[in-house]
Amino acid sequence: MQSNNIPTVKLGIIAVSRDCFPIALSTQRRENIVKAYKGEIFNCQTTVENEKDMLKAVAEVKEAGCNALVVFLGNFGPETPETLIAKNFDGPCMFVAAAEGDGDMINGRGDAYCGMLNCSYNLGMRHLKGYIPEYPVGTAEEVAKMIADFVPVARVIIGLKGLKIITFGPRPQDFFACNAPIKGLYELGVEVEENSELDLLVAYKNHENDPRIDAVCEDMAQEMGCGCYYPDLSRRMAQFELTLLDWAEEHKGSRQYVAFADKCWPAFPSQFGFEPCYVNSRLVSRGIPVACEVDIYGALSEYIGMCASDDTVTLLDINNSVPQYIYDEDIKGKFDYKLTDTFMGFHCGNTPQCKMCSNRKIKYQLIQNRLLENGGEPDFTRGTLEGDIAASNITFYRLQCDSQGELRSYIAEGEVLDVPTRSFGGIGIFAIQEMGRFYRHVLIQKGYPHHGAVAFDHIGKTLFEVFKYLGVKDIAYNQPKCLPYPTENPFVK
């Protein structure tokens, strides 16, 4: 995925040194890290021993355009100056420390193992955030690996700081599951702009004769291929795509990045003349989430997953169980999953076509056709992107603000199975170890909505670190059978 809606991380590294330790320990060890790291990183030449050094070093990395920092304790480190780096630098900072072994144990011992304790203590006293890896002490090669793991975390933090979520609502009737207290957005530093469907309709009509429509139609035709789309519908959908893209540019305001959460039924198809799902899929494939049913935290979760995986994502209903006959025919004995480990993830057609099987097509929304066109020949209920989702590793996750205004989250890694669904919509058979217990004791027990975000890779490690950094206290995951949930009945066999 290539997108200008996702930040590019520009790293810098600053070494710190306690003045009663040899400064050469920090400077040389910093040089070793820069050499070992495979990516681009600005090597700040000022080694920080005091507060004036700190101001000079921070000025240097800002001048170099850095938006994320590695603060490296090459020895014990100066507690006040090193933590003030995080205060004075406007971006995520990782704190790591040097392992011993590259010098003698008299003049070549740096005690950074001890220094990290004081560093974390001082960060806490100043109420400063710092990203500290699981085991933050290592050799140059090990620290280089920690830096690589920090990059997607930093990308999410930078992205959220510059994000505005634009909504067109309100949510559909009885969709209280998509309730979205905006308090949590502001706590994350995310802006929100709430609009009505009427605002969107007016903007759409103003694009009726947009000279760019033909080019978008041609691009849609090339993307889908002959026989896989409705040519007579393309102009309507292209007009809508341009409406959203222009709205994003015109309404970013002070922000750099956008995501949408739009109302897509029941009034939308009859008034706009199509279902918006395929257009939504095209935008999300370019790094611009468009969540269905005004799911604000769904859009937020999608954006987080894009930044974390550097790839496109989707938003699906945690929809239906897998029938026993499909399990017996295509899963049992072929995959190491119980029936209750599986479920079907579905939505009308918002999953990017690049994540679907080759037989995907633009079709019509069967449920809306029954409701709005009395089951007749589909017209304005056309526009969904349908087909089975292609087999791949996945991470199912969500960041949500509950009805009490508290942020909470869940993460579960699994896969989409290479098994036909025999069903309609954009749909796939998902498998997650111990999904049945996770479903009952996390999704149901904690009142999560029916939408879950899907990243097409195993990114649980990154998401867990992101949610910790954001201060989310409740980070649930699919616990193994040997680790019962608090609400799990121990007498059930």
C-alpha cells in the first residue's frame, strides 16, 4: 500500500552519558548501533551529559526533520537530561540501554542496566511517555532490532497525533453498538468532524459534472476487469469517490491525515443511487479508512492497523458461525482448529479487492435489496464488492471507548482459511485459537460491538505496544485454555 495518508517515520538517535562514566562508552556504542541498523537513522553527534547538551541535541534532531527518537543509554545515563529529551521533543521516544561485553569490566563497564531503572522512574515522576521494549538492554545488533520494532509503533503514534475522523451520520437506528463517545478520541489527540448525510448529499450533487469522473471510471474498469463490474453504475460511484477525496482535502484543517465513518443505509442507496461499499474499498486500499455505519472507533481502529502493518485493512462484522457440514468437509483434519475456533467475518463489500479471491465482483446488497427494492431487479442496491476473502494471516482487533468513556481494546491473531464460504458479501472463514472462549469472555462479556478491524498479517506485538503507549489499561487477547478468564466458569468441562 502506498499512501500519503500514513506518516513516514524519520528516526534520530541520541546517546546519553552520565558524567562520572567515560563518554566514549556512549558515543562508540551509538556508532555501533547506527552501523548495525539497516534503515535510515539520523546520528546526532551531541552526546547528552547535561541539560544544555539536551537542548542542543534536541535542536539538532528537529533540524534534521526527525519525528521519532531513540534515546540510547550507552552507560548509566543522566536521569534529568535524558528524560527531558522526551519532554522537549515533539514525538515518540524509545529508551534503550547498552548491554555489557564490548569492553573490559573495569573501565569498559557502563551500568546502563541500572540506569534504565532510574530513567523509567524519572519518566514516571514527570508524567512523560517513553516507549520501552520488552527487554530494553542489548548489544548493537539487538538494539538495532528493537529500533526496527519501534518504527511501526512510532508510525501509529505520529499518525494519531495528526488524524481527523470525518463522519456523516447519525448511525443507523438500533445500531447502538456503534456508539462512540468522543471523549476517548480527544484523549488520544484525535480530532473529529461530525456532519449529516444531507451535507454529503449536497457535496455529491455538486460533483455531478466533475471533469475527473471519466478517468476514475477508467481506473475502476482496469481494477475490476471485464464482466466484474456494472459499467452503467461507474459514473455514480466515481462521482462519490471524488466527493469524499475532495471533502478530505478541504476539511483536514490543521490535521495531516483523515479517516471517514459514514452512514451507508437505509437512506443512502435510494438517494445516491448505489451502495458505497466498492468506493469505500478503493479508498481503504489507498490508506484512507471509510468505516461503515458511522463506526467512528472502527475507522480509528482501521487507521491504527494501517500504520502498524503498513498495509491496507478491512472492517468486518463478527458475523456467523461456521456450519458443521463446512467444518466437517473442509476444515476438520486439514487445519488444527476446533469448530468453535472458527467463525465467518462478513461485510457488504468494503474489503479491498487486493485482499479477496480472484473471482471477486461488484454485485448488489442482497439484504438491502430485500428491504428497499422488494427483492426485485437490483438497481440502487448495487455497488458492493463481493467474494471470498483470500487466505492469509490476520490480526483481529479493536480500540473502543466504552459507554463510561474508558478506552479498552482487544487483539487476536489468526488466519483466513482457504475454504469456500458458500455465501454472499465480502466474507471469509476466520480461525483464531480459542475463539469460542474469547468470543464469550471478551467480546460478549466486555460489551464490544459487532465490528472488528482486520489487519492482513500478525501484528499483535505491535498493537499491544501501541495500546500500552496510549495508556489503554484493558488490552484483552485470546487467552490459552490454561489461562482462564476472570468470568470463565471453572466447573464447565
